[in-house]
Amino acid sequence: MPAAPAPWLRQRLRVASEHGVGVVLLAFLTSRLLLQAVGLVTRRVLGSYVADHYVWTYHDSVWWDLWGVLDTGWYLGIVEQGYQAAIHPGVLQTNHVFFPAYPLVCRLVAPLVGHPLVAGVVVSNLCFIAALLLLWGIVRDRVDTPTATLVVWIAAFFPGSYVFSSMYTESFFLLLLLGCVHYALRDRWWMVGLVGAVLTATRFVGLVAVLPLGLLFIERHGWAALGRLRSWAKLSALAVVPLGTVLYMFFLHRVVGNATAFMDVQQGWHRSFQSPLVPLLAPLRQPSFYNDFQWVFAVACFASLIPVARRKLWPELALALCLLGVPLLNGAPYAPLESYARYTIVAYPIFMGLALAVGARPRLRWLLLVGMGVLNAAMMVGWAVGSFFVM
């Protein structure tokens, strides 16, 4: 008869189970191995197409190169050479549009792994694992354990979730966003402020987190708490959240003489402010497969929030509406919803809404996960060959 596990090992396994470690690792490994296999097969089968059309080769090994596409080149440039010292007339695109927190972490890791792309992929995957752990714990506290488990699987197989393993900011941003919520639920508001500052140094849209975090404070302490000085001492930590963006703006002012360069150079990508009606009417005014797909994705994301509203999870609802709404205000004339699916995949209440919608119905859960997995794999084919459709 095999020996029983030592008491210390049983204790560690129990703690790991209580924190969703097993669920997270299984969902992560299953989804990532599937995506890696799809990417490798795609590169092999469509090798001639890739040789003629693919222009983003950042590593000699296809195992790593799969995870670096398009904007990865900008992050690699920042990691290796830093930010451009000036914005020259006639130069439409500059790396100042990309915020510094993520490439800074990648730069610190690069000497340890020997290649900047490998550093980016390692950072993204470690952040995604950590984000899934936080997500499991938050949903368990906010809803229940079965829903938390399903949410983790949905996040891992959600269409476009390959970006969480790529050298992009999404997994880093998601981890920081969930970190803010994690500390808010534990009433550690100065940690919320510090993590939030890194969040806004990662992406400008991180500023919208202030509203749902404030709602979370009111939900936990009540409106009456706003009349107490002690409550305002805690809430004042939210004023630290925008510090990441403020410091980056100060840096840009010192380096290129333009504190808002990250917004001004958006024109290099043909992006500008737009009415939210423009993307909502895109299928009628600018019908195309790309615009139609992004529109359907947007509508589906908003619809998935109905169960969140029914459950009266108001902070999560506010967060998702902000993260889904802001990208509607900035788009390109030819594609008002350009990259909408990628920009909004960090809105984790979408995952919660889908989990709440299918509930404890096993057939619906399997149908949802299999359907998302198939679509995610199909989109990974496009990612592996550099199709703009999935970026």
C-alpha cells in the first residue's frame, strides 16, 4: 500500500485547493497547449503563405515566435532601446502611444531569459496565471465556488484569449485590475492606490477603475460611511490611481516636450475621437466581415452583462460598461471597432455574466466552453499567420 502523503504536504494541497490552484493550472495548461498546438500546425500547413506574407518574425524558434505579432514589435523596441527621444515631423507612428509599465517589467526579465520576446511571453503567462488565481478568489467571494471555477475556464477559453499569452499588455493589465479589486474587498485601500497607479501606467483606460472601486467601497461600507472622516482617509487612496498616467505624462513632457503625445500620435494609426453611434451603426454604414464580427462581439459582450445586473453586482457592472464603452469613443474611419475584441477582453465581468447565464446546467456549460474553444482555436489560426482580423 502506498504511503500516505506527509502532513505538511496534505496541508499544502488543501490550501492550494482552497485557493483554486488546481482549477487554474488545469484550465491554463489545457487552453495554452491547445493554442500552441493550433499555432504550430498552422505555421506548418500554411508555411508558404507565412513565408510570403508574414512580416513579424521576432524569434528564430516558432514556439516563441507565435506569441509575437504586430504591436509586439513596438514593445520589443521599447525594451531594447527605450522611448524615442523626439517626435519628428512627418513621422506618423511613434512608440509613445505604448505605456511604460509592461515593457519595463519585460526589460527587467529579459537578461534572465536571454531574449526580450521570451521575457514578454514569460511575463504575460505568469501574469495570466496569477490573474486567474485572483479571479477565482474574487468570484468565489462575490458569488460562489462553482461559479468561480466556471469563470476561470471561460477566461482561459474565451475567444481571443491567446492574447493573454502573447507579448501584449492584456494579461498584465488584467492582473493589476484584479489586484485592485482583491485589495478593495479586503479594505486595504492604500494597496488599491499603489496597484492602481501601476495599472494606469500600463494603459490609459485604467483610469476608469476609480468609479467601480468607489462603488465597491460604498457597497461594503454604505453611503453613511461617506460622512465619516475615516472613510475619506481610505477613499483618498483612489487619488493615487491616476499617478501612473501623470508620471508618464511628465516623462513625455521632459523627453519630447508634449505631455499628451500618447494621445496625439493616435492619428498615426488613423484613430480619433468618434461618437459611440459610429461603431454601433458600422454594419449598416460600412459593412464588412471584420466590422460585422467586431460588432457582434461587442453586442454579445454587452448582453452578457444582463446576469451581472440581475445579480446586482453594481461595481462589476460599472467596470464592464466603462471598459466596453471607452473603446467605442476612439476608432479608425475604415474600422470604427478596430481591435475592439482585444481591447475589451480584460473586462472580466463578461466572464462572470456568461457563467451566471449558464448556471448549474452541465450541457449548457459544456456547449459554451466547447463553442468558445473552437472559435478561439479558429482565431488562433489567424493570429499565427498575422491576420489583422484577429488583432
